[in-house]
Amino acid sequence: MKRKTKISGITSMALAASLILASQTFAEGTESTIEAPAVEDTVDGGEESEEEAGVPEKAVEAVPSPYQDVSHSHFAYDAIVYLTEQGYVSGTADNRFNPDEAITRAQAAKIIVEALNLKASSSYNLKATDVPSNHWAYNYFRALEKEEIMSGNSGKLSPNADVTRGQMAAMLNRAFNYAPPAIFAPFKDINRSFWAYNDINTLAANGVTTQVGQAFRPNEVTTRAQFSLFIARSLDDRFKEYSF
């Protein structure tokens, strides 16, 4: 079963920033931060991902960033602030978000469950054998396994494993009420035989990924910043660039 929460209105921090920024003179070319961003080159030859392409630098930092390692010019700043205000993500004790770290399956499970308010009944027993009942993400995995959003491999959910971009696409497609793609988009590094081809195309059709015509890099890890942006685009259309 797919579920989707409805998010409306502008968050308090984003509103405060917009009111202050509106009264100041910007340097030429400064734009709103809800843009598809500009990323560092990848290891495999310089492809840029949609999360990191083309975000302009901010001229003024009107509201302090909630994290010391996520500046206002970071490509996922708005998404991270939005999810933080909603209570879906948080940082470390020393006020860091670690945006470039790979997100684990346990961390991704927590964000999806809290964003969609999912809960398994107390009678549901987790089938996966590698998540003990005292694991901090046990109930998150119960909820996602029950909803068939995460099923694992050979009876294992691998809570500490990194989430690849292909796995991320599959998780989100199972979790959210995306419209099915009317057409299939071209990607340089996947074809119809790839196991997550439909999942990736569904994200593209709904404006969750903007990597159409480029490499999607499905086997690379998903960073915490990238996952935040994909979740924000799934919850609120204001974070999308387009859909086709």
C-alpha cells in the first residue's frame, strides 16, 4: 500500500528568510534556494547529478543554518531545513548533519516512516533475521516490511548497509503515490533490463529526479543530503524543478 502525507504552507524558517531577504538588495543572479543544485564531480568521470547542478550562491545568510556543516549555499539546504522543521531528520550532538555521508538503510527507514506516519500493529512480527528487537530502528523496519516498502534480501534487511541510488528509487516508488510514467526517459547508464528501471523512470516522471538524459549512477551510494532532497520533493512540489 502506498501512502503520502500532504504538506501545506511555508515553514517558519523559510518564511522568516523570505521576509528578510525581500528587504535587501541581492547581487546579480541571486535566486530562491529551492533549485536543483550543483554537486561535486563524481569519481567515475565527472558526471553531475541533479542534486548538485546549478544552484546559485546566496548573497545574504538571513537566518542561521541549523547545522554548522550545511551552509545556505548547499544544494540541499532548503530540503534539509524543511525536513528538520518537520521533525523527520536531525543532526549530531555537535550540530552537524554530515550531508555528504552515505545514508544507511536504518536511517532511510526512519525518515520514510516518520514522513508518512507509518506504523505496524503490535501483533506484526518482523520477518528479517538481522534486526534484533532492541535495535533502535526495529519498529521502523517493522512498519516498512509490513507495507512491503523494504523487504531485504534472503531474509536480511542489512540495517547498517548504505543505500544505493537504485535502491533509493525503489524504496520511494513503493512508499509514495507517484503517478506512473507516461513515457520512459533516457538515461546514459541504465536500460530496460535494469532491475530499478521503472522505479527510476517513475521518479523522473514526477520531478523527483532531474537526471533525465544523463547518468543516474544507480549503483553509487545515496548521501544524506541527496536523500533529503528526494524526500522533500516527494512530500512538497515546491522542491521540484519540473515533471515531464
